[in-house]
Amino acid sequence: VSEMLAATAICGVIYAIFAGQPLLIMGATGPILVFDEALYDFCQTYQVNFLNMRVWVGLWVLLILLVVVLCEGSFLVRYLTRFTEEIFACLISMIFIYEAIKNLLKIYSSDPVLSNYCNLTWTNYVQGSVNYSCWQNSTLVIANNQTLRCSEPHPNTALLSTIFFLGTCCTIYGWRVFRNSKFLGTWARHMVCDLGIMITIIIMVLIDIYAVGNTVYIKRLDVRHGFLTLSPNRNSWLINPFDISVGWIFAAFVPAILVSILLFMEIEVTELLMSKKALKMRKGSGFHLDLMLNGLCVGIFSLLGLPWMCAATVRSASHLKSLTVYSKCYAPGEKPKVVHVKEQRLTALMVHILMGVSLYFTQAIEVIPYAVILGVLLYMGIASITGIQLFKRFKLLFMPLKHHNEIYVRNVPTRKIYSYTIVQIFFLTLLWIVKLTPAAIGFPILVLFLIPIRFALGRFYTASELESLDNEEETLTNENEID
């Protein structure tokens, strides 16, 4: 957690000061974390030091992205149509939901729900030449001093975690519903809803402290104090790049190509969404400059053993929405129009500075239950996927025709809408299956393959039909999207 916050703060400050599009919010996104996990599994399989291998992958990524910038490769963003953007955005949302549920189930594995916690049998573990005995359903864990100990299951921990998990998600969603209610004034509702996630976390922490107390054990965030505090299993900030064989140095070029594809799509797609004409941005976007900054950050962070950062689409959209000014005069039933966006560097700079400063207030962070953070992730995944047109068209598959009132329905035959949606769902499912297999390290190739697939659809759809289904959305900051 500490290294993630430190990397996010450093990269965010760099972008806020030097980026061509300073409204970007930086962070480790789902696809990048999936790639990191796949690379770690690959290194474990072939008994290669993960951090050393990761250094060379990062340095190759730096070189590849610099070459792309020198060749003005950002022109390729014109081929990233809504067809690809929607599948990629759905994949990110599904990763949020999947990882949240997966980590909750891990709590059920370590602290299962049992009918009787008193009469437990012993299970023998063998570690080297030493035998260890643990309770049935308990796990063998490694303590900070590298000694093995038994972790006994805690009563009601899994149930309490589930309550916090679902309670957090539902409460945040309740704030979203409250935004469009008739209570209070418009300004007050929007202010409360913009702070909905923070208010919900505070509420859950207060419930945990004053209502639950020490009666039930619950897992909390593990954060080290200080901005430059090392992980317990590391003795230096700098990773030695030469503590690896020469063959693996050149082999790292292959995964570097894959992660470069991911970073290119994350940065370019996010900037493309934030530079739509409907937003009336005056300063435009710096596609090449921001891509070069991302490459530099990846190279430096690899040498320091920090997580790779890129533009976080969901958080950037939320940041953009908070800075968007809408018209106050509009006819009943119409949506307010965008007047302008407050383009500046201060908000992104302060967000990331405060993120770094938070590492000096670890006592406040450590009281947050882990399940509460998982609930926030679940909400972010659900909220983001419901604002994607692919999800809306997927719901049309199960609705009578009289309820099909979207604009594109008027210009495209229903069977064409169904077939277009099914094609997208097929490739989204294929991406998800690849992500769950040992071949997950190669899923960026499949993402790139979506571009020619989209152009191949031109043989089965007319230009006007594709224009209706694959055109740019009116605005990124629609009320149905992220709050």
C-alpha cells in the first residue's frame, strides 16, 4: 500500500506540472496490475528474480515509448474507435468487480465461517525439515521475522467483512441516488455526493470502532509510516539491473512490447475521452508529451521497484466531471449543456501531494477495514460499467422493443444492434478468459487485435449504421456515469 501511494503521488505531481493534459489522474489500473501479476507468475515458473526482470521490462518500455513519440506514433489513436474503447472500459470495470469479490473470498478462506470454533483438529505442515501443526481450516503464514506460525480462524470475521463490503458499496450508491433527489438544494446535494466515498469510509470506520470494537477481529490496511519507508523484504531502494543473466535482459523486450501497448491505450484512450468536442476544452491534449512522461516514469519506477503508473480512466473522468460547468438554463426534459471546463493544474497537483502526505498519517489509514476498501472498488466497477453504451445495449437484448428508446435505435435495425453487441460481448469474454489463464501476459495483443476487427465490421454494416453505433459520445460527464 505504501509503495503504491508513493508511486501514485510522485507520478501524479510530475504529470500535474509537466503534462500536456494536466487534468489526468494517475494510478495503477486493472490491466497494468493484471500484467504485473502475470509477469510475476512467469518469473516464478522460470525461477527468475521478478524485480530484476521487471527493471529491464521497464527500461525497454521507456525505449519503445520514446521511439513511438519520436515517430509521432500517437496518430494511431485515430483508429481507436468507440468499439475498442467500450470493450477496454468494460474489461477495466470487470477487473474492479472481480478483484473486489476475489479478495473478499480470500477472507472467507483464511477466516471461514464454522459452526464450532472450539473443537478443531490439528493439521500437520512440513516446511523444510521442520514439522508444524495447525488447526483445521487455519493457514500457515510467515511473520515479519521470517518465522512460520499458525493463523487460527477468527469467528465472525468473514461475516463482518461481508457487511462492511456490501454496506460500503450500497451506501456510496445511495449518495449517487441522493444527487438526483429533491432533498436540500442542488449545490448541497452535489457537494455531499462528491464527498460520498469519503463520508462512507468515515461512517464505516466509526461503526467499526464504536459499534464493533474488539469483539470481532477484522483485517485492516497495512501501511508503513513515512514516504520513503522500504518494504520489509527489501534493503535498498535501487534495484540492481545487472543481477540477471544477459539472455533474460533481451527476453524482457517481448513483455515490454505488450505492456507498451497497454500503456499506449490507457494514456491515449483517456486523453481521447477528455478531449471530446462537447467538453469545449480550450487547451487541448498533449498526446506525445504525456506518452513520453509515462515512459520516463515507468523506467524510473522500475529501477526503484515501485508500481507502474498510467492514466486512470475512471478517476480522470471523475476529476473532469468535478471541474465541468453546466448551463443552468435548459428546457424541462433536456440535459444541461457543458459551458466550459476549468482547465488548470492546481487540483491534480494537490490531489497527488495530499496522497503522498497521507503516508505520514498512517494511524488514520490503518483503522480503515480492508473490506471497506473492497466495497469502494466494487462500487467503482459497477458505477463505471453502467455508464458504458455496450452495457446499455446488452440490456436491450432482454427488453421488449417498445422500451428501446435510445437514439441509435432509430437509425439502426434491431437485429444489427443485437449482432453488433454480441460481437463486442464475444471479444470481451475472450479477453476475460485469456486474463484468467496462464496466457494472461499476452492479452494486450488481443486488445490490439480489436482494431482490425472493428474495420472488418464495415463489410456487414453500412457507414450510417456504424456512425450511429460507433460515434463519439456527446460527453464524458453524463449523469449516468461515475460520480
